[in-house]
Amino acid sequence: MNDDSRWYRLRKGTLTAIRFPQATDDRTFLPWTIQERITDFSIFNGRLFFTVNGYGLVALSESGNPRYVSTPLYNEETFKYKTMTSLIPVKEALLCHLYFNTTLFPFDIASITTRNENLIKLIPGENICHIQPVLSPTQIEKSGWELVTFLPADTYRYYCEWKLSSETQSEFDYSIYDLNEKKETKITRDDFREAYHFVRFDEAGVEENMKTLCRYCIDKSGYDPGVTTFHFLVKSKQTNLIRRLVHEAPISIKSRLFELITIHMFSDEQKIFALLPDGHLLSVDKRSGLKHKQRLPDLPEGFFYTGFFINNGTIFASWEETQFIKVGAAGLLVIKNVNRL
């Protein structure tokens, strides 16, 4: 294990230093929609932030080598029981998407009161986070509708899937919301589905270095590309928006039975990185095209790496203990010098 590595576990929203993730009696399995878990990372004004389901925003700052101090910027009234998905820098704030998932909610919904806020601007201070709700026309005009899927087209335009749930049925509606113009345009379900915009990784418009890394991932994954579909989700430090690439299993296979593997990627100034489900960290140098393979520490059975972010040579990898739709323990691995793995 790298001497510059540190493990942390979330306990009631607080990052607690641990020696290594393991199954313990003090954790409770809850649906992934409400369990405390790290859901996204973003850089804002030179500081690294991440979101924790049900709690809110955490600021991570360096304090000695390689220890980090986490500062929770929480607001229970806004975040409790909410599923948090995206964290996007927008000028003076971080835009956060969150929603209340009724389908997997394990408690008595009738006893729960939540605020109908799905898009909020988070303005971090030193030890506090100011919150500004962003209300689209749909939320102003239609009471009870939840923004359950949020797909940024760019920093200020978002494809939205709205849901209205009752005891007997669910209704859906779709729109594009422009944050700058504060304007919302209704679209069809097909328009919304096209917004996912998965591009074949080997198409002519994809950069050669990206093609090289995708092929490298497929080769090192251990899965047969003839019966496996690979989703490559690419983020960059600059925008935190997701670019989607795909290798699709043949249609004849997809109609029967096929594997679906999601691989998270991260692009910085010098390299493109990819984290495989087994902990292998692959990269391609943007200038030379050279490939490199490293490995994060092996996790116990039932534990998985769920995402990562790289900032100034330090890798931050989220991990979770999973049982189908439920999550037990969750936390963070910090490795100070990613090139020394």
C-alpha cells in the first residue's frame, strides 16, 4: 500500500479515518437512494467538494501530508432523504441536482415532509454553505412534480425528466431548462432519451488517445466484448460534465442476454484515466499516447469503487459496500501521488 494513502469511512455524514474498509456490525444497509454515500466531485474556487446523499456538501482541504480535513456544509432540512446526483460549477456557485425517490423509500412516506427543491445553487463559505433554490416553471406551476433525471447538455442547459407519483400511478413529463434564460421548453420522451448521446468510441470524431484507452479498458477488463456492452463515462476537471462513449454488444446478443459494464474516466491536463471495476487504474498520455497500468488496493468481497476524481496528482476514489440495490458502508480512498501507485 502506498505510504501516501488514506482510507476514510462515512459515519453520520462525517469522514472518519480507518485502516481499511471492512464489514462491521455498526452499519445498516439502506437503498442507494438515501444511504450516505459519495455521489459526485467538483472543483470550485480551487477547492475540492463532494456531495453526500442525505447530508449535502463536503469541502476537502489538505492538512499535512497526506492527511485531509473534511468540512461538512450540511443542511438537514434541504438534503435529508434526498438522492444527490450532479454537482456542476456555474459562475458563482455549484449547481446541485437532488430529488426524493419514492420508489425505493423504505420508511412511511406519509410521515415524511420534504422540501420540493430539485435544483439548488450551493455557495460555499468557510464553514457554511448558502443555498439558493432554482425553481423552473414546471415546479412553480405543477405542485408535486420531482426532477428525477437531470442530463446537462452544457453548463447552463439541462434535459429534465419530471415525475408525479401517486398511490396508483406515475406520470412523466420532459423539458429542457435554460438556467441563464430561466426558460423551459417542453420536449418529447424520445428527445429526452437522445440526450444521453452515447457515441461509439471508435467513430471518426473521437480522439485517438480516447480510442486507445477504451480499447485498453476492454482488453484488460476480463469481459468478452462480443457479449458485453461497455459504457465509458468521461469527466474532466474543467467542466465536470459527463461525456458518454460506448462499445455495444451485437444486437443479436443484446436481444437475449448480455453484460453491461460501466467504466468511469477522468481527463486532466496530461492524461486520460479509467477506473475498472476490479480497481485497475489505466491511463493514456495525451502527448505520447503511451499506456500505463496501475492498481488501487483490492477491496473486500462485496465492496466496489464507484467513482474517482484527480486533482494536482492526488486521486480521490469513492467506495461502497453493496447488496443489490442497497448500500452498507461507504467512504473515500485518498492517494497523494497517483503516479506512485
